[in-house]
Amino acid sequence: MTAYTQTSDFLLSLIVRDEPRVLTRVASLIGRRGYNIKSLSVGTTEVPGVSRMTIVVQGDRSIVENAIAQLEKLQDVIKVVDHALEKFVDRELVLVKVRIESSEQRIEVRHIAEDFRARIVDVGRRALMFEVTGDEGKITAFIEQMRPFGIIETMRTGRVALTRGSNADIPSHVYGEGPTQALEPVIN
């Protein structure tokens, strides 16, 4: 009988140089070691020439710690933030196209969408497309509420995250003693 190893989702942010092939090197490193990337989002930061990657990696704690150690060795990776160690805000965006077969169904779907603060971004005779922003649970719940009506297609962005607060406005008792890894300057 084999031992059961519990896997979880771990949210990591990487501050990287905005240069060609950095995304390929990061994804290849993670894939070569057998780690599963559940989602990956990349965008520019407030610093020219620097991008932020938010990666959700599936595995156990030791696998994630190994991945972080390997990522920190890459020349183009400036910093790795493990959000399991920090207070953070995360969001995801989804576009959902829902089949509409009657005017009554259109009204019902719109009422459900209002409960989720979803925005209608496209209207057709036989479909409505919604944009929903929120945490992973909200996005999943919205999709499940729309499923009985008939989902034509969806596209999720993957999670993005930032650490809460700043050195100036967070009392030390919130994070414990000493500075947090996420509040250190990105570039010297």
C-alpha cells in the first residue's frame, strides 16, 4: 500500500527581467522537474524592464520549496514570493459565454449574473457573454451556476496576486517580527 501525499495549490509571484525567453525558461524549469502549473499570468510592473509572473503550482510543500530554490537560481529571476508566507490579495477574471434559449431564461441568467456582479460584455440572440472578476471560489461558483443553462465556452485568466500593504502602514504584529519577504525592494 502506498502512502497518500496530499497536494495543494501554491501561489507564487516571480519578479523577472522583461526579456525574451524568460517565460520559456521559467516554465521549462518547472515542467522538467515534474511540477504541474495550474495557472500562469504575466504582466509588466511599475518598474520599466521588469515583469511579474503569478504561478499556481500544484504539489506538496517540499515540491514547492524545491521549485522556489530552483527558480531563485535563474539569472533572470529577481525575486520569488511565496504567498503562503504572506498576506495577499488575489483575483482572477473569466469570460463565460452562456446559451440562451428563451426570453425567460435570459432574465434568469441575468439575475444570477447580477448576484455575482458580473458584467455583460457581449449580447447575441442565442448567447450572453459575461465578465466576472473575483477570487477563485467566486469564479468557480459563477461557472457552476451557469452550467445548467449551457456554457458555450469559457476563458479564465489564472490568478494574479499582490502582497497586502506596505512597510509604512502595517503594524509588525500583523506579519510577526522583522520584515516580510514581499515588502523588500525589488531592485537595488
